[in-house]
Amino acid sequence: MVYLTRVEHFNAAHKLYNPRWSPEQNEAVFGKCANANWHGHNYELYVTFKGEPDPDTGFLYDVKKLSELIRIHVIEHLDHRNLNMDVPFMKDKMCSTENLAIAIWNQLEGQLPAGVQLHCIKLYETPRIYVEYFGR
């Protein structure tokens, strides 16, 4: 089994705010992340695929096609966007990094050719905080 990882970058704004809670409870739970004026991150996205290399090319998956797949299904939807307001696949979800990683997985799952599987989404919100998601 071979694992192939593509690293991408995007910038996005969001806020963590539960509309069922009071502003005070949101502030107590989410702190600065509940700021009414939003805040942003420079996200680093690691997308790892797994499978067996093609005997004719030696590739698990053509990296140019891989880059295009991630750009079309993920980056174009997220880069320089407000995650709470501008991203249909985040609609009505708490815009935590955990939920964003799951949503990215869902965007990519089913887009891959036979023999290539999604293995992991690793999403860095900051250089010191990241989430890994391996599917269900």
C-alpha cells in the first residue's frame, strides 16, 4: 500500500457561534472565536490517498489530476471565503476545524478513480493546532 499526500493552502474567515446560546455563553465557550466581526486563518490542508501504484506509470494517481481535483472540489469553495456564509457545504454547521475536515472529506470522497482511496484529511488551523480525519 502506498500513501500519497498533496498539501494545499487556503485563507478563510469564520466564527464559532451557537445561535441557540446567549452571547455570554458563546463568549464563555468560544472566547475570541465568537467575535461578531469574524476572524481568519491561514489553513494548511494535507490530503492523503492510498492504493497500489499503476504498473504502467508507477503512479498511485497523477499528481496534476490530484491537484486539479482538490482545487475544484475544495480550494475554490474555501479560499478567501467566509466559511459560515459563503460555503454551501458548511451551511448550518458549526464552522469548527473538526467539522471543516469532515466536510472536505465528503467533498472529495466519491471523486476518485477505482483503486484510489481517501486515507486522511489533516487540516492545520494554526501551526500548533490541527485535526486529522480518517472517515467513518
